[in-house]
Amino acid sequence: MKRYRNLGGDSGIVAYEDGEDFIRVQFSDGSIYRYTYTIPGPNDVEYMKQLAEKGQGLNSFISRVIRKRYAAKER
């Protein structure tokens, strides 16, 4: 996983991994969630990848828009 840059300084996200049709996000409590083209969908996943690469806004987007729409809780 890649370290999330957390440019805002207050994110609950510590790392992420992106693939062709998914993004996995690790939160500060150790939990890891997988978001896919199936759930929540390709547009949301691609936007999440952009935010992850930028290092800002991903946690806010997940909590405001995505909420509980994840494909799997891995840990």
C-alpha cells in the first residue's frame, strides 16, 4: 500500500492501494475497505483514486458521499 500524504493534516486515512477497477483504503484504526467498479461504481472509484493521489479530500469524500457503499471490509 502507498502512504496517504494527508496534506490537510487531519485525515483518518493512512494508506491506499489502487488497481484497474478498485481502490483499497486503510484507516487509522487499522481497518481496510475495498471499493470497486461494482460498489460504489466506476465514477466514484476513479474520483477516489484522484483524491488519494492528491493526498487530500479522500476521507471527507468517503464520509460525505460514499458512506457505507463499499464492496468489502477486509480487516
